[in-house]
Amino acid sequence: MTGVLDSLGSPPCEVHILVTDDSRIQDLNRQYRQIDEATDVLSFPDGAELPDGRVLLGQLVLSRDTARDQAERLGHSELRELE
């Protein structure tokens, strides 16, 4: 991803990723989207400048439980689904 961002002239940046379970992602989905169910991924854009000068592009929250179920249903690995 760094190469793509560099080619676009992006300042140094980062993305925070949390891999959690269906229960936690459901809590977050309820809190931030008022949808009381689990989902595969939530994204939260940011843009804040961090103390070291980099920019926080945002946070991603992934449900490993849902990734596992989707991978099984689609016939590929859990890792591929998370990627």
C-alpha cells in the first residue's frame, strides 16, 4: 500500500486495523450505525495528524468469525477472506 500512496504523493500515513469477533463488531455496528447485527467490516475515516507527523487515514474493524464463515461458503482460506 505504501507504494500506491507514494505514487499519489500522499504524506506518510497509517491505517489502524482491529480483527475481532462477531459480538464486538455487532456492538460497534449498533453504536455507530444503529444496526444491531454483526457485519464483516466497518470502516471509520479519520484524517487526523499523529504526533509523529503522519496522517491517520482511518480505522478498519474486521470480524474474524464472519470472515471464517464467508471463506468456508466461498471455498477459500480465512486469510484470503481477511485480506
